[in-house]
Amino acid sequence: MTYQNDLFLRAARGEKTERPPVWLMRQAGRILPQYRELRAKFPDFKAFVKTPHAAAEATVQPVDELGVDAAIVFSDILVVPEAMGLNYEMIEAKGPKFPKVITGPKDIDILLDGDAAAAHLVYVWDAIAESKKRIDGRIPLIGFAGAPWTIFAYMTEGSGSKTFSVARRMLYQQPEASHALLQKITTTTIAYLKGQIAAGADLLQIFDSWAGELSPEQYRTFAVPYLRQIAEALPEIPKTIFAKGAWFALEDFSELPYQVVGLDWNTPAAFARARVGTEQVLQGNFDPCGLYAPPADIERNVHEMIRQFGPGKHIVNLGHGVYPDTPLDNVKAFVQAVKGFSW
Amino acid sequence: MTYQNDLFLRAARGEKTERPPVWLMRQAGRILPQYRELRAKFPDFKAFVKTPHAAAEATVQPVDELGVDAAIVFSDILVVPEAMGLNYEMIEAKGPKFPKVITGPKDIDILLDGDAAAAHLVYVWDAIAESKKRIDGRIPLIGFAGAPWTIFAYMTEGSGSKTFSVARRMLYQQPEASHALLQKITTTTIAYLKGQIAAGADLLQIFDSWAGELSPEQYRTFAVPYLRQIAEALPEIPKTIFAKGAWFALEDFSELPYQVVGLDWNTPAAFARARVGTEQVLQGNFDPCGLYAPPADIERNVHEMIRQFGPGKHIVNLGHGVYPDTPLDNVKAFVQAVKGFSW
């Protein structure tokens, strides 16, 4: 497939580009007035996510409004545990809550996995197909899923947490059961992402939001092998690993078949480049709080960041999802600053 | 002053010791049944903290029960903003909450600072003096305070936060006011810690709990200069900087007059040693979740950690405060594993 603007895919493949492409994590979301209007039509977040035409509309809104170089399908990483049989609620202003959590082998045994679980995620595939139609060849579309460790963390902890000490305790007390659960999540994720590719995703991003809670050794034991399985099972399109807080795992990532490595705003470009080597593309890593600065500061800081990454092998993004109360004009200033840059 | 067991101070000064000393962050706390009994006598956490004989009792409990090589005064880092005039509430199972927050120069102007603020903290100095009496020369006592950035984060955000985006936004939008507030916190902290030394503290630890929320550049601008002021103002006794998540600042710390650098459990010993150089003592960094493992695993893992740090220039601790539901026997196994080690 060819695109009117294929900057993002060329950069993801490691090709030289005249400027780095730009998109924002959570660009389809509350920063946009049209998103807030759309969201208000649904009783709850999950109903919204499960309605393909609405999810597609949210996906396309930032393409029209911000002029980003890539779209990302509007969805949530927690659709996977739900498809496996573990229901969650999204509580306004608080985040996700699982009424029942996984505590041991009996809970794990009854979970669906692989194709049987992914079959419950047709609505995401439909949202991707519908988004592709609406984007109509302008730019590529990113599909995504949570990383197995992050999904595991929610399924065992039951919600967000400052320490994820329940999830991490399970790794120490029940390592075999932990691996069994991680494996079920992984097979489900692979089936789910295969469906996303079939529906038209051009690149896949894996979000390991809670990577930074693990020690380097535990990350190597309980996270990296499953990230490898996912990447190896999906050779068709380029893939991005974004593991927040996992500065210590960059050398591990250099050995995995992900073409792009996302960075949070703590991780200096030179530090990351020294660890991943010369092949992989880096994505990131503007501090989302930097978008609260005056637009003139944003432009200067964005240009400085691009120079620090150097020419080529860089996709501009934030170092985390854009905060919902960021002024829209500042988000636009961010995108325009990248578009106004040239090497 | 000499101690029956001066292992901790000798190690903090960089002297060779037969084994590393050991203590635990939050050792005076809910892991101990006698703490829970004592705590139940007070209507709220703040009343407890403000009662010197009770704080002293909590300080000494882990000395008697666990046999650690250092005591740390029982208190809270948020006594400093309160002494400056910004009241907080400690909400059970939720954490601290500031009914009013700092939003700009007018709020900052009316805050007390320096000696005038520290004068409200006599109860902590009294708790230290009382603790020293009860410890009776057995082991040294650690005093502490929050780092200016972490105190700033609470005073502007109003509570704990996943992102501290309100606090960080202020750094971008009001850099001058931010420096003014950080400076007031710093002068207060210096006066407060001078009083702790006068009351008998043998070493001071600065906790920068939210260091990991800042970019390396912001940390250099808004945190490091104030950490330097504190250390330079208090040359009398050794000092420890524990900045959670600030792996990127280790080289900055190598240039500051802190004798000890605390590490979280993400940061490998060799990584830290390569960045701080050969002079500073490293403290840490056992994963607090590792204490949920069976005691035999704890011993093996503790010994492996000690070997990774190598002989000398190491104080054993966790990489974060001990979690309140950790079984007491496992905490004891941790302390005993260190005591049973020899080079």
C-alpha cells in the first residue's frame, strides 16, 4: 500500500527522511474538542471503545485536526484481559478496576487464550478497517496492544498502583503460574495483532507501561521473552516497543526484532543510541509537560530535541501520552515545530 | 561519639568493614506488631508524628526487634511544608492531601522559611534527642528530610500523583516562581537539619521520592543545585542522597558532597559504580517485593546482591521503603542474611 504521506513508514523502516515524522501517544483523546463531543454520546468508555464507527471517528480526528504523520487506532490495552475472560470497569477520573483478579493457577486455567480469546476483539479489527477507509490513503495507521507484563500487572493487581507490589509479589511467590499467565496473554496478543494486520494496521506498537516497576533481572525473565515471541510471530510489518521506565532494558531491546524503540522523557537520546546500536529507529521523547510551555518555547525545545537525536532513525513523539488538559494550540505548535524543521 | 556497633558510620565514611551494614527504609512502621499497637493509640498519623516520646518509641522498635545497624527517626517528609505554613492531612490508606496548594508568587511570598519555619519542628528534634537516649549508644541514628523538588511536588500538586503534571507544569510555566519556592524549601530544610544534628543525628538522608518524574535536564536545573546547597551547608556529618528513579543523575551526584548515594532496585550496582566513581558509598538496593519470597530465597538473593556491589563502600538496604504487609519473619531473614555474610 502506498500513502500520500509515507514519511512515518519510511522512517520506521530506517530510511533517511527530510524531517522526522511526528505523532503523539493519546492524540486520539481528550485534547480534541471533537473527541469530547463524541465521547459524551456514550454512557461509558467501554461502550465507546466497542463501537467501531465511533472508535474510527476518534482515530481519524487528530489526522484532520493536527496533521500528524500517523494515526493510531482508538482503543484500550485492557480489551485483551477482557477477551480472555477477566472483566474490567473503567471508572471516570480514576482508571481501570478489575472486580476479580488473578491469584493463582486455578484462575489462570479458566482464561481463554489465543484465537478463542481474540475472537472477542472483532470490534477492534472492525475499527481498524473503518479507520483505514476514512483515512483513505493519506497516512499509515498504527495498531497496538499492551505488553504481556503490563497486562499481567493489571490482571493480578486489579487496578493501577504506585508500586504494583501485588503483581510483583506473584512473580516471586508463583513464578511458574506467572509464566503460565504471561504465556496465555502472549498467545492472545499475537492472535489479536494478526487480526489487526489483516484489518489493515501498517505498524504495531507494544506498550509496556509498567516496565519501570521491574528490576532489570526480572524484566529479562518475565517480560523480554514474551516481547520476543510477539515480534517473531508478526514479521509482516514493522513493530515498536515502548517500555516506560525501562532504560535498563535498552540493550535487551537491541537484540529483539522491533524496528522502533520508544523512549520516555527521562532517557537521553545519546544514552539510548549507545545502547540500541545504529540499526533501530528511536521514537520520542518530548516531555508531555513541555507542552504547557508557551508555543515559542515549544518550537525551540522541539528543534533542540530533534538535533539531539540527529538526522535519520528518529520518529518524533512525546515521552508519554499527551495529558488531557494540554491546550490544543500547544499540541498544534508541537506538530508544526516538527513539520517546520529540516535537516 | 562512639557506638557499640559503629559498622554503619564506618561504612558511610568509606572505611572497609567485615560485612556491609544493614537497615531498611520504613523499618519503623507497619511491618512491626509493636508499631501497629503504638499507632492505634493516636487518633491520626500527624498526632503520632508530633508526639516525641511516641516517635522515639517507633524509632527504637526496629532496633530491638530486627537488630539493624542504624536507626532512623520516625517522622514524615511533609512536616516541612507544614512548618512553612502549608497544612496537610494524612488520609488513611490514601496518603497525604494538601487542602490548599501553591499556584504562584503570592502563595510563595507568605510562606515562612529558614529558622522561622524550622522553629515549628522542635517536636522532631525532641524525638531525635529522646531516641538517642533510648538507643543508649548501641547504634547510630539517621535524621532525614525530603529533597526540595519532592517537597515542591507535594506543595504544588497537593497529593501523590501518577504524573505530577501540575508540579511539572509549574516548572515550565513559572520557572522563576519555582526557583523561589525551591529556595524557601531549601533554607527551611537546612535549618531543620541543623536542628537534627544538634539533637544528635549521626547521618542525614535526603529523600527525593519523585526525582524520576523529571527529565535529566530539569533535574539538573530544579533539583541538583538545591541538593548541593543542603549538603554544603551541613559539613559536620555524613549525608546520603536517595533519589528514586534518578538513574540519569548519578554523574551529577558524583560531584556533590554526599558521602552515600542510595539506589532503587532498577539500578544495577555496576551501572551506578561506573557513574559515581570509586569514592562514594552506595546504599541499597534489594527489591522490596523480594521480601515476599521464601526466606531461603531471600538469603541467597541478598548474598548475590552483596557480591554484585563488591567488598566495601556498600550499605545494604532495600531499593524503596519496606511494604507494610511484608511478613516480619521475612524482614528478619533479610537482616540475618546480611549479618551472616562475610567477605
